[in-house]
Amino acid sequence: MRNYNYTIKFFTLFLGVFILKTDLTAQFTLTAEVRPRSEFRNGFKTPSSEGKDAAFFTEQRSRLYMDYEEEKYKFRLTMQDVRLWGEVPQIFKQEDGNTFLSEAWGQYFVTKKFSVKAGRQIISYDNQRFLGGLEWAQQGRRHDALLFIYEDEEKTTKFHAGFAYNADDDVPEPALLQSVGANFYSVGGNYKALQYAWFNKGFEGGKISLLALNAVNQNPDSTSSSKQTFGIIANKNVSKKLTLAGDFYYQTGKIGQNNVNAFLAGLRATLKTKATPLTLGMEFISGKDDDDTSTDITNFSPDYGTNHAHNGFMDYFFVGPANGNVGVMDIFLKTKFKLKKGSLAVNVHDFMTGSKQLNNEGRALSKSMAMEIDLVYAVKLASSVTWHIGYSQLFGTDTLLELRPGNKKMNNWAWMMLTFKPTLLKSKKY
């Protein structure tokens, strides 16, 4: 609670100073966001079971964005609070709190084309399949990193190189310095070090991106292992009505002492019609066959992406449960059309295993796992207010119930979200 109060006081003081100091040589923007989302979960992320009750709750994200920009640099500070309605008593003197600094970065422009960006930030590229901000989750995904950025608008060329080295504070600082195990990183689910390069080139009617990323992970025995991911992402307007897009990722290196050899491949075609665009696509994410006795890791992992945007909104794959060694083949049809004052998005997914899976008797399971239908209605209520309402239905198979806990084939999820995001203050641009 004490750290929480200090953070609020510091941020308030900092905000006041910048409001007073901002003049015609700089631009200051203050933006707020309040986003409550109510969810009814009845088999969300994994099948439900007989006798289990559905869950209902409201989770709210509240943010305050402060952006400051001058000719040679800009930076952002974002305070964030994430909590469930009712988790804090109406009358209280202290709480654990879920308030923290979501973003804190500065970007210095060495030239108009080359800049250096450092701090806690979102790292997001292309369709966010492998690197994304995960903004659907109320907390989002953030990296503490140093980026070197080159962007040439005239040549439609971008090149970013990023670096990170993580440490934790489980050992007090005096003991941490030059001691045995000083560099052991104990924060689970995170990399110890990261290096990546991303190149993007636009051309007539499309663009292409190349990604190379190395993630260093801490092993329990104090050693480290490195896994590399290479990707190519592209899209092309074949005609005024037809767009083709695809991506391919390959993973190699090691996790612990095991070799990695996995891949992801996706292809999408979008056709514009008079009524609505239609997107037909397929994505294959490799898994590991049950009868594969090697120690190689062949199941691909989209480690840092916005996985909620892919493979169905009910998050059965790579969100929460990692899907084990199963992998997935996802054949989908997506569309979106106007409905009264808003728009309705309709997505249909057919999920199959990305590997050979066996039942308890050693017989091969059917590849068909589930079909999912996602509906999302969105309408803008005011200039800074948006309302979303969604419903998803999943029709599972015997294979799904063999691979996951739970015994219900029919599962559903419903949600409603209001987003308020007004600009509270904006000075004149320099």
C-alpha cells in the first residue's frame, strides 16, 4: 500500500509539473480510459463439467495516458488499475491494489529517420501473431527493452532492433551485487534476455515483414538455453476486391536440453463484396505426435503475441492453457457487416489437432476437436464511447474431451464491454 501511494503521489506531482511547463515548443496530451467488461463463462478456455456452475464477473481496466512530445524526443507514462468489481470493500483503509505503471518509455530522435526508444513499452508488429500488445487482456503485455528504430516513409522501409535483459529483486541489492547466483532469473513465464530484428518493406499493393528473434530462458540448474524464431509475414492486393495474406514462422534452438523444431503456417484470402468482406483462411500450428519418442520439441509456441485474436475468441488454444503438445489446424471463415448503427462480426472456426494423438488404449483419435462460432456487435455511442457485446458457442467432440479436462461438449461464453476513452487535455502542437 505504501509503494502504491508513493507511485500515485509521484505521478500526480509529475503531471502537474508538465502541465505548467508545457508551452508552444512542445505538445502535451492527457488521455483517460475506463473499460469495464462483464463476462459469463460456461466452458471458457476449457470444457466445463456436469455439476459445475458458470462464472459471472466484471473486470475493469482504468488508465491515464500522459504523452509529451518535442522536436527531438517524446515519451509516455501510463498508470493502470485492473480489478474485479467487489474485490475491495466499500469501506477500507488499505488494500493490496492492482495499480501499477503500465508504460514508461522515452524515444530520442537522432535524426528524422533514426531513433532510440527505451523503457517499459508495447512491442507489437504486423498481425500480432508472435509479437503483440495483448490489449484484449485488461493488463496488456509489456516489455522492458531498448529499441533502435529506423523508418523511412518515402522508401516505405522500417527496421527495428530490440534488446532486453531481465533481472528480479528477490535478493536485496547489496547481496545481489557480485554474489553467487546474482544473475539467476526466477520470474516464471518470462525470458531472461531477448534480442530481435524486424524489417518491413512496403510495395505497390502490399507489404512484407521479416522477423528474427532470440529468447534466452533461465534453466532450473542455473544454466540458460536459447530458442530462435524466424518469421515472414506478407500481404498483397491481387485486385481491388481480392487480398491475399500469409505468414510462416519456424522455431529452432533449445529449451533446457531439448532441441526445438516447430513451425506455424497461415494463409488468408479476403474478398470484398457489396455487402461485406469475406475472409477464408487456414492456420496450421505444429504439435508433437503421441508416438514420437524423441526428445525434440516440435510443438510451436506463439510466445509473445496477441493470441486472443487468433484461433477463436473462447481462448482454447495458446491463451491460458498452452494446448500441450497437440498443436492445432484452424480452418476459418470471417466476415463483418453493418447492422443498424453498428457492425456485427461473425467468425466460424473448425479446429483439428496439429499432431497424431492417441487415447488411453493407444488408438489414434479423430483429428476433429471442435467448431466455434464467435459473434461480436460493436457500436460507437459517442465520440469517445464504444459498446461491444459478444457471444461465442463451442461444439466439442470426443477428441476434445479426451485431450482436455471437462465432460461437456457444448460450451459458451458471453460478454459485454463499455470503453470510455476521452482526451482530457491537448496542448497546441509545436
